[in-house]
Amino acid sequence: MKTEFGNGSTGRVRVKERGRALLIRPLLNRGTAFTIEQRSTFKLEGLLPDLVSELELQVSRVHDSLQRKDDALEKYIGLVALQDRNEVLFYRLLLDYIETYLPIVYTPTVGLATEHYSEIFRRPRGVWLTPAHRGRIKEVLANAANRDIRLIVATDAERILGLGDQGAGGMAIPIGKLALYTVGAGIHPSLTLPICLDVGTDNEELREGALYLGWRRPRLRGSEYDAIIEEFVEAVAELCPKALLQWEDFKKVNAMRILERYRYRILSFNDDIQGTAAVALAGVLAGVRAIGVSLADHRIALLGAGAAGVGIAAQLGKALVRAGVPGDEVRSRIAILDSKGLLVEGRRYREGEDYKKELSWPAAIAEPLGLVAGENNDLESVVAAFRPTILIGASGQPDMFTESLVRTMAQHCERPLIFPFSNPTSKSEGRPEQLIAWTEGRAFVATGSPFDPVTFDGKTHRIGQGNNVYIFPGVGLGALVAEARTVTEEMFTVAAETLASAVTEAEIAEGLLYPRLSRLRDVSRAIALAVAAEAVEQGVAPAPSADQFTAYLDEVVWEPFYPNLEPA
Ligand code: NAD
């Protein structure tokens, strides 16, 4: 995965640009850090103020200026502008202040950025494909894919975080996700490509807005939609044969269909389904380790049976089996609820939701607990009857974990594990300070969005964020270095296990079920190695030795330092 931009501080780049043309290439521009010699060689004399800054000083300058903005969206705009101007500086800042800026370039602030995308638009990045490009998608994609692309994140933006259909504004999500691949795993930004499949929007208010930048039609559906996806996949396979394609923020039914249709045709996965499931499993594994009760002895209630919920249920089911629960007992250990309550035999599901039948409790499990389809099968009743020890929220609905429900759970369980995973912050099923207070400080809480630490009864609990960023960069890097043909479920499972085992005792003592973000690069590297080895083990990748993977990782992982520039 060599790039024309070199690799870290050792890279050498031959540069043909001179003067201003060099200052506007974000991967080559070093702004005030151009040395006296470089200023002379590349005809930059007089185009920059006198002082030559070190990268460190530049980082502190941009950090100070961003900190002076008190509005999160303004910080986002400032960061995007920096990314467009000087990518080394952008990534150096993100890595040095990861806990400060991840919530800006990604959830929760990126949610605001998608909603206001058309108002805050500055410079284009990535590729928009619209129905107007039908029949020419390869040609259009080639406008951007005229270099070695190894990583694509594509969205149709119908289900952005918990914010629903955001149309063309959804582009902010693949851009943010790819930035996290670079921050988290060191994949060079020039190898990445964000794509918005802008097939229209059913968000009428957005579509009718004077500033809306997207394809101003209702969403394409049915066979026409499928045809665009198919043409897009074919174009990716031809133009970027070595790329990993990550499907992002599709609405549930399309997310599942597309994943199943293409996962064995091209190297691809869906982060909302598979990445979320792995990050949830990691939290559960770290949690059961923290409280010292085997997973085999837990009961799980899962609120939400959408893209995230279904993936979580599948990974947890397999984990229960590995922990020793007999296969035919697994279903009785996980109660899954959607907006109409418990998934249980006797319920009718809408068209396209047949998958819920497989997740439903047979009456033989539900009835002895007094839970019957169409009657008392809401979360509160399920918690009272089923007495879960682990409660997970992936419903996109705020404040679903009510006081009485949480208190009931805490009556039956010494150390509840409570994970309100919905994003953004405004959609979280529960607030950590309440969850910890209602359980008298006994719960381990991990959330989808970042939350401040909580002090209860003199003890401070840090709140781990079950952020997919702990999983997808490592999985992606592992799949790429292994040259895997497929990303299997087992590769996500080993990623989850590696993540859980990376949480230190000191972190657990503080209440954290995920590692501190400052260790993200090390964690992603460990995950990448485990994932690559698993790909080989499963026969979906050629088989170099583990040592070769390590050497290859050393070679490809990019550190944001200015490369050496040579005149071409
Ligand atoms: P989705 O729309 O596919 O599914 C939502 C599910 O919640 C559906 O099954 C729906 O029936 C159910 N639901 C809606 N209202 C409900 C209610 N009142 N009670 C119970 N269930 C209800 O969405 P998704 O992709 O599965 O995402 C769900 C949430 O999970 C989002 O908020 C998303 O941000 C979050 N998420 C978090 C992470 C993470 O933290 N790592 C990752 C992915 C998704």
C-alpha cells in the first residue's frame, strides 16, 4: 500500500508543484512549517510569513484557536477547513488530542454537520453518485478513483446515526469515518474514498430547503435503487479491486439485504450491523470479566431490533455458546424488543421483517414468565419477569431506561451492566448519572455517545464509550494487510475479544469497559493482527506468517509527520 505521499517521517515525495499550487495540496502543504530551503526550492519565498514553525507549534496554534470556539459545529467547520488545507496537521492534532476531537469529527457533532451540511458546505470531498449517473457510474467514479484506493466508505444516508434520512448531507459520515480509519489504524488518507449514494431524500423539509445541495427528488426505491447499487459495486470491483468497501448508515432492510448480497462478492462489511455488534460484545466481555460472573450465567435484554440490534443479538448468541450455554438454550438468554415490545411467537411482523421471527421467543419461553404477544410485553414487564443482568439499548429512542425499570433490574442483580448505545447524545436510552444513581453506584455503564464522568457517593465512575471506532479501523486494517477476500463474522468476534482483553484492570477500576481512546492506535494494531490471523485461519486470505503481518503493518501504518519533499 505504497502511496505517492510517502510513509511517515521517512517518506520521500517527488513534488512537481511550485508556489501556490503546492500550498493548495492538503497532503503536501506544510504551511508555516516549510523550511527556508524548501521555500526557496519550491518557489514559496514571500508566500508565507517569516517564521518557520515546527509541527508541534502548529498543533498548539490550531488547538488554541479551535478551543476559543464554544460552538461544536463551529469547531467541526474549523477542523474540516484544516483537513482541506493541511492533512498532516489535521491528523497530528486529532491524534494528539483524540479525546477532544473525536466527538467533533465523529459522533455526536458529525450528526449536527449532516443536518446542516448544505448550509456549512465549503469544499467538496469524495464522490456523489446520483440516479442521473445511471449507466455511467464507472466513468463518474473514475474521476476520483484514478489512484490506488484501498478503503471506501459508502452511505445512502437513509439512517444517519439516530437522525434518520439526511440525504446528501450524509456525506459527512463517510468523510468522518475515513478520518477515524486514519486516526485509529494509520491508513493513509490518500488510500481512502468517501462516497454518498445520493438517491434522493424523503426528508421533505430538507429537500425543499433553499440551500439543499442534493438530488432533489424523493428516494429511489425498489428495482431502480437495486440497479444503482449493483452498478456501483461493479464499478468498485473494476476500478478499485483491492479496496475494502464499508457500507454505512443504510436503513435496516437495505443494510441487511445489501450486506448479504455483496459480502462474498467483494471485500465488504456493514459497520452498523457488524462493527456495532463487535463493540457491544467487547463491552459485555469486559463487563463480565469486571464483575467476575461468567457470561454463561447472564440474561440479556436488548432494546431495538434494527441493524444494530440484530447484529448484536447474533454476536452475543455465539458468545453465549462459546461460554458454555447449550445451543438450544441460547435463545432463552436473550430477550429482544422493538417498538412494539418483546419479539415473541404470535406477533405479526411487517413485510421485510421476517428476520424477526428467528429472533422471537417461542411461547414456551415467554409464557412461563407471563409474557404474551400483544399484552404485557413492554420493556418494563420484560425486565420484571426476565430479570436481565445485562441491558442494551439500540433503539434510537431517548430515556427508555426509566427509573422504575432500572431500579427493578438492580433489585435482582448485584452488578448490572447497562449499555444505552443509541446516538447521538440526545437519543441515548439513559443518562449515566441517573443509571448510576438508580443502581446505587453498582452498575457498569457504557454508552454510544461520550458522557462526562459521574460521581456518586464519593466515587467517580468514568463512562466507557462503546464507539465503533474501537473495532472498524483494526478490522479494516487487518483485512487489508491479510489481503482477505471476505470479512467473516469470526473476524469481528476476534476483534471483540481482542478489544475486551485490551481493557486494563486500572481502566476497569475507574468504571471503563473500553480502553482509553489515547490507546486507540495500539488497540487497533492488536485487532488488525488478530483479524489478519483469523482470516488466514478461516481460509479467506493467503497465508503469510504472523511475523510477515507485523512487518507489513510497520510498513503501512502512517504516522502524521511531514514527508521529505524532493523537486520533480
Ligand atoms: P434501526 O432504525 O435499524 O433500528 C431501530 C430499532 O429500534 C428498530 O427495531 C425499532 O423497532 C426499535 N425501536 C424504535 N422505537 C422503539 C421503542 N420505543 N422501543 C423499543 N424499540 C424501539 O437503527 P439502528 O441502525 O439499529 O440503530 C439504532 C441506534 O443504535 C441508533 O441510535 C444508533 O445511533 C445506535 N448505534 C450505536 C452504535 C454505537 O454506539 N457503537 C453503533 C451503531 C448504532
